[in-house]
Amino acid sequence: MTKFHIFVFRAVLGAVFAVFLTRFFYSKVDINYVVGLAIFLVGMAYVLEYFRKRRSR
């Protein structure tokens, strides 16, 4: 898989989990919070991947 495909996969999963988490804990939330949470989740996936690869070297 190319890096672009991995990004798209993570972005879709981040959006799905962001919607699920916000609907689970708060029934009515502004779409901006959902988008922010999705960006945060995707960003954390990349940060954790960076630390995992750095440790394995």
C-alpha cells in the first residue's frame, strides 16, 4: 500500500470513530467538534507511528 492509501484509510477510520465517539458520549454535537476530533485521531496515529518506528531502529 502506498502512503496515500494509508492516509486515506486512516482519515476514513478517524472520521468514523470521531462520529461514533461524539454520538456515543454527546447526542448533539456541532460538526466542527467532530472534524476536530477526526483530525486529532489521525494526527495521533501518525505521532504514535513515528515513536514506534523510532524505537525499533
